[in-house]
Amino acid sequence: MSRNYAAAKAKPKYATAQIAVWWDMRDCPIPEGYDARQVRPSIEAAVKKLGYSGPVSITAFADHKQTSEQHLQGLSSTGVAVTHTKSSRICKFMFSDMLEWRGRNPPPATMMLISNQVKDVFSWELARLQQETMYNLFLACSCEPPSNTDLVTSAEWRWESLLDEVKECSETTGESSKPGELTCKPCKLGCQSVESFRKHLSTKKHAVEEARWNCTELDPVTRKWAKNYAAKPEHATAQIAVWWDMEDCPIPEGYDARWVRPSIEEEFKKLGYSGPVSITAYGDVKQAPDRLLLGLSSTGVAVAHATPDVIYMRMSSDMMDWVDDNPPPATIMLITDQMDSFFSRDLVHEQQEDKYNIFLAYSYRPFKMSALVTSAEWLWETLLAVSVSETRRRVLQKCSERSESTGMFSCKVCIDDFKRFDDLRMHLSGDAHAREEAYIISNFQYNERNREHGLIKRVEKEQTFEEESSPGGSCSSS
Ligand SMILES: [Zn+2]
Ligand SMILES: [Zn+2]
């Protein structure tokens, strides 16, 4: 599936901020007959068209034994830094360079990647980094712009057309007063001139050093981030909205439904969160006993009837509606086993626009780490097993003494709200609801989507007991 190249105008805070460019010259080489001195002015002209005028730093990564002296001279003389690595390790070094740069350059600033490896190599790690610390992101590639990635970019170019930019502006070359640095990554060596750089790359010492390292994996830095850390001040008293999938994470046999809310709140409190908590429980109300639903409702948990055909879609659209009305700081919690297969893509994108605090609970530990960065995760059963403090016991006692329910009731099949539990029950046994449910069941799209999720769910359940797969692996080298 192809899509168009994005090109949004600069937001004021990025308009004059610096722009750092990581350029993979293996994927996006200098075309035959093209003057290397025009690369910098072309990039500068392209970003200027969108309203960016901040200082631009560019680093060209490649096996520079393959790069002509003329190109090296052209790049260096225009202030483009030149970094040598063998081809298989370009992505690794680009990424570690990005990490280092992010550490030294707090936002606002723009990162630009010139690479065809964004979807396959960078997107997962970068999307996670972006959720932690947000930069404006540009992309150029010599292929189609990547679709279905976790990453949100504000501008994209095709490499070849980007290089033509300067012709439309003026026939300048980007001569710079300060020549670009020439670095050999494997030897961690900086060279003074193109001559000494080329000479170094041909030495035996360099060949030996380069042969020593073979790890090509990206630094798994985001995999090591802490979980369940104490609340940051801006989130400590902010509201917490919980969407709970009772199909995946049901109330265990014999467990008192009135304990769900206080258990959840107690666990939040342990991490320093004391904001108001709203909870909506989604499930097939027709199959659930009254005692359980009334127990939830008596503690202010909203009860939403949703059949397997609609449950994830409704949870997701309710959550996105809520996001529209509730800007950060706030915490979003999902209780579900479908984070990666259903919810994470939308949320990961959302998190690169408006950053929320994210909690997650599941009935089993996911077999792979999500692109979505959470600040706390729980096993559903462990969460329910939390012992509840004396104050909360008293509150709970009071709640359960009330005869009227305090929560809200809704039918997510028909999208209808009810004040009283009896009204929902009556609605669910009526003809109008039966017709709506039958319609949804016969609706091809719903069934199709549901089948997909059923399949993913089965695969995930089968893999529950396997070791957590770790595509980034653990690897430490230069
Ligand atoms: Zn070297
Ligand atoms: Zn209904």
C-alpha cells in the first residue's frame, strides 16, 4: 500500500530550532554526476520551503572506502560530517549517534533521517523514544514512504527530488567555513583531512579493528526502561480513566465485584497517584450475573454491554472520544490482552501528538514488548489481590449499603445510555436491541475484523509460555 509524502508547515517552536540529519549513503547515495557540495544547500532549501530556518547539521554514514575522494571533499568542505562504518553497521551507528545527540540536545529540535530502513529497523525504537522525549521528525528515502509504522513524521521527501531542490532556489554550493568532521567509528578516530581519513581507512590497523565488531543490532536502550515507577508531579493528582475488557480480564470466580475499584485505586496510590478514577467495564452483560454487575455499579464502575463483535472497537472509539475532551496531563489505563493486536497503533500515534501517562493490565504477560511506552503494568490477578486499606474498606461498606446504583449503564451495540440497571436489562431483552445485534453479527466488516483478532488472540495465547522474544536482543559492543 503506498501513501503520499507528508509535508506539514513548521510549528512556531520548531521554525528556528536546530535540525540534525542522519544520512545513510548506502540507501540514498549521491547520484552519478551530482556535485556533493549541493547536498547541504538542497536539504536546507527543502526544509526552508516548509518554514524551517534553524541551523542544520548533517552526518553522512557509509562505508567510505567506497566513496570517491571528490565526494568526500565536497561533503567535508560544505560542513557535512562524514562517518565511516562497514555497511552492515550503518543503522546501528546512526541509532547510537541519535541517542547520544538526544541526550545532548533537549527539545524543541528536529531530527531528520535519510534512510530506507525506517520501517524495518528504526520505527519501533524511535517511536518509543519519541513517547519519552518528543522531537519533530523528518524523513527522506529513495523508496516509497513507509506505511503502517509506529512513527509520526511531519515531513517526508523522496531523496532524488530533495536533491533537486537547490536548482529551484539558486545555483549555490554550500561552502562552509568549518569543514565537516571525518570520523572512523570502529577505531573511534577523528581525522584532520580527507587525505588522512582515506589513508587511515586503508591501513591494516583499521582493517583489524573493523573486523573485531560484528554486532549490527540497535542499542536496546528503551527495553531497559523502568516500569511501575512513582508518579511524576503532573500526573499525581490528574484524572485516571480506565477501560476494562471483561472478556479478557474477567472477575475471578468467587471474587466480590465491589473490590475491583478499591483494589485498582489502592495500587495507583502505592505509586503516588491520587487523582479521580473513572472505570468502564465492557463485556457481555447478558451472560453476567446481576450480583456482579450491581456490585461494580455500586462502586461507581460504569457497565457497558458489548458483544465480542464490537468490544475492542467500542473501547477504542470511547477512549479516543475521551482523549478529544481530556487533554494531558491525565492517565489512560487499559485492562486487556489486546494491546498490541488492537489498541497500541492508535495510542502510539496519539502519544506522539499529546502525551498521556499510560497504564496497562493483562491476564498474561505479552510475548513481545509493545511499541507503546507504559509507566506501569500489572497482571490482572495480582492487581485484584491487592489488600485494601482500612479507609477504603469503610468507603466500600458505605457504597454497598446503598440500594441505588451510582454507575452508568450503556449498550455499546446500539450505543445507548441508561440511568438504571433495570432499564439496561429491559433494553437487552427488547426487539430493537435484538435487531441491532443481529445486524452487527451479519455485518461482514465486523465479522472480518473480529476473525482477525480471534486469530491473533489464539496465536498469542499459544505463545504465552514461550520465552519473551527479543528482536533487539542484548548486545554490547563498541
Ligand atoms: Zn578505522
Ligand atoms: Zn442494545
